Amino acid sequence: MISKKVEDRLNKQIELEGYSSQLYLSMASWAEKSGYNSTAKFLYAHAEEERLHMLKLFSYINDRGGHAIVPEIKMPPSEFDSVYDVFKQIYGHEVMISGSINDLVGVCVDERDFTTQNFLQWYVNEQIEEENLARNILDKLELLGDDKARLFLFERDLDSIIMQNNQTE
Ligand code: FEO
């Protein structure tokens, strides 16, 4: 059984993961209509991953005697300045999510809920990967600059970055 405090905080995390999914989806749509097809593919796939992060929380809360709540999710931005801007926002967003997961672990420690703390270890590890991936892509974009021809090369490289990332998972 989880405490009300842990349950509420896990439900808050559901909202954040749901927002993450919508944010990536919105970014994917922008990239697709702007002609960045590999970027769009990456972002659509990531929107699905975020939905799975959210659903994992649903199962956990309900399995532990709580009630997972479908949240109202605010509308994400729909316009972005560039592919660089997209990944810069992703990096900032993932750093914020990592902070939220760490706070949540802190609540579990305060409540002496070591089972939930253990469950959250998966998210802690996932956030290390997510931040690294976003940072890696951002570094690449910084080297290439915003030149359209070079972005074509970035698009080509993105598939191999994704492949490398999948191999390390
Ligand atoms: Fe579910 Fe990108 O954090």
C-alpha cells in the first residue's frame, strides 16, 4: 500500500510524462511539416516512449492500492525556431524531468517507502540515458551550425545515433 503523499506525487509524475509525450508529438509534427523527416521519425518514436513511461506509473499506482488518475495536460508549443531549438528545449525538459524524479525519490525516502523508491530506480537510470542522448545530439548540432545542407547530414546521422542508443539500452 502506498501513502496518499506518494500516490499524489506519482500521479503528478503521470501528468509530467503525459506532457512529455505531447511535447515530443508536437515537435514531431513541426519537424515533419518542415521537411526534417528523420528528426520527425525520432520524435514520433520518442512520444511513444514517453507514453510508456506514463503507463508504467499507472500500473504501479493501481497495483499498490492507489488510484492512477488521467490528468488534464496543457497544450505544448507548436512552433519552433529550428531543429537546434527543438533539441535545446528537449535537453532542458529532460533535465527538469530528472529533477522531478529525484524529488519523487526524496518523498519516498521521507515516507520510508523503499518499494516505490526501488521501482523509481528504473526512471533514474532512464533519465541518465535521456539526458545523455539529448546532450549528444545537441553537441552534434552545435558543430554543424544551422546551415540547411549540413542539417541534411545531421538527418542522415540521426538514424545511426538512434541505432547506437538502442544498442546500449
Ligand atoms: Fe519520461 Fe523523457 O522522460
